[in-house]
Amino acid sequence: SSFKILILISMSSHVEPEVLLEKVGRAGVITLNRPKVLNALNLTMIRQIYPQLRKWENDNDTDIVIIKGDGGKAFCAGGDIRAVTEAGKVGDSLAQDFFREEYILNDAIGSCRKPYIALIDGITMGGGVGLSVHGRFRVATEKTLFAMPETAIGLFPDVGGGYFLPRLRGRLGLFLALTGFRLKGRDVHRAGVATHFVESKKIPDMEKELVDLTSPSPEDISRVLDTYQTKVRNVTLLSHSTKVELPEQLFSSGSVEGIMQNLKADDSEFAKKQSETLSKMSPTSLKITYKQLQAGASLSLRDVLVMEYRLCQACMRGCDFYEGVRAVLVDRDQNPRWSPSTLEEVSEQRVQQCFSSLGERDLTF
């Protein structure tokens, strides 16, 4: 019986790796492997993915990189933010290291010379968006749920949000950034966040086909993704969703206050809902985010990440980030006490300070 106990102990102490890095044929495959926490991204995972991505990018035996999440529910629901705020409270360097190394990985994905294919089949938020949206190909399914919900926790849509959000059509990116609105399924593709939309059950076949390609060009990959996409198109021709079309005129204003006024003056159900949502967000976060997207519209991804690193360090010095994480992730009372508590009290100077250079502590690549 002592032998049985030993076996049980060894079985229970078998720790699954948090990320799987495998070569399948000539494809490098990254699998985020923390399904119990919706594949939340932590520093250990970043430190495994980054060097491997660089290695695959530079070796002659790898043609493409595929990234996906395990467990069937999430691609990646975000970064392990709770650990970061715990570190920030006690002055632990994780508060710098996590963001710095995460942003360096986001940049590597954006500049990867090999085709990078993210299978965002499930929840994709925050840090998960950073692992996918800068890649050449992003495949959404009916199970995809996309959001950048950072303003609700006193942060801002980082991981290069300042680059990709203002490049979505019209004011859509600003709308998604300020409200944290969740796009589902086909809307993720319509919005331009995903490059393709494929039925979830077809993903394994599609992945096999991608892995079997011999030294494919980006065009060859597009062709495979397109065939899976057309297969879906014939089945359901859904009417064009209004959700992705709506916010234009309401979110066209020179300030967050102006947007709030637009929403309050509009009596549609949609405007009422968004106005309610914005009133719950950190006023400081809303103003930082507005300026971040405005600036990011004309910057390279790399310069955006330098700016966002300054902003995240400003958030670590402030109080809303800690309070937001407490209210949403720790105590879960959903009742953050923001400081300042109104948009009017957040001065332009206060916002501007968040964008100041950190000198030699600035992010470098």
C-alpha cells in the first residue's frame, strides 16, 4: 500500500508546463497551457515564449509559428495582473519586469519575419490580445470573445493597444478602448481585430493543413485560411452586424468629457448603456487612454510600446490600478473608489505627467 501512495504522490505532483513549445513538422507551435486560469499570461511563460520565438524566426527548419490556447474556453484571458499589483505594493521588480518583457514580446510578434498565426478560439483579452493581434494572421471563431477591459481596473489598453486600436475603422478602436466593450465571434473579424473567421470545429483540420505546407509564403497561408473561411460563409450569411457600425458619431469628440456629453444627449439604448459603462471606469484611465490612442495613431508599434511602458509605470505609482484590481479581481465587490473620482478633477497636467520619459529606465529593445 505504501507503493500505491507513492504513485499517487508522484501523480499529483506532476506539474503541467504552463506553456508547451513544440516543433510539428516545419511549424513551431506555442500552446498556452493554464486552462484553469483561462491561460492567463505570467512572466515565466513570457520568458519561455520569447527566446523560442526568436530561435524559430532565425532557424532554417521552421517555416511558420502557430500560437493557441489549451482547454477549449480561452485563448488567453489576459496577463497575471494580480501578481503585478502585489509586487508593486512591496516594491518588487516584477512590477517593471512583467510589463517590460511582455512588451518586448509584443514587439517581437509584430516584427516576426516568419508567418505568425494566432488561433484565437475563445476568450482573448488584454495580454492575450498582445499575443495575437500584432501577428500576421489572427483566426477568430464563433467562440471568440474579445475585449480590452483595462479602464475598469485603473489601467489602459496596453500591449500595443495604442497601435492597433486607432487603426481600426472610424472611432471603433476608441470605443473599444474606453468602454471595454466585448466583441463576439464574427464581429471580431468584422471589426478587423481578426484577419479570418473559421468555425471552431474546423480549426484542428485547418491547423493540420497549415503544418503540412512546405516552405509556404504568406500567400499560401492566406489561401488555406481563405478556403476554411469560405466553407463557413456558404453555411451562414449573417446580416452585417450593427454593433460594429454604431459608435461613430457618439465617439467623435475632442475629449472624454465631450464623448460623455454626446452619450448623455442621445436617447438610444446603446448610448445609455455606454454612458453607464464609462461612468464606472477610472476617470484617470479614461483620459490616459484617450491620449494614448490619439498619440499612437501616428507612431510605430515599437514607439507605442515605449509610451505604454511609461504609462504602466505611472499607473504603478498611482492608486487607481491597485484599487481597480482589488475591486474587480481580489475582493470582487465591483465597487472601486477612484481617486480622483470625476473626469473634471483629472487635470491635463496630471495626464501629461504619465507620458513623461523615465530616462534610463525607459523601455529599450
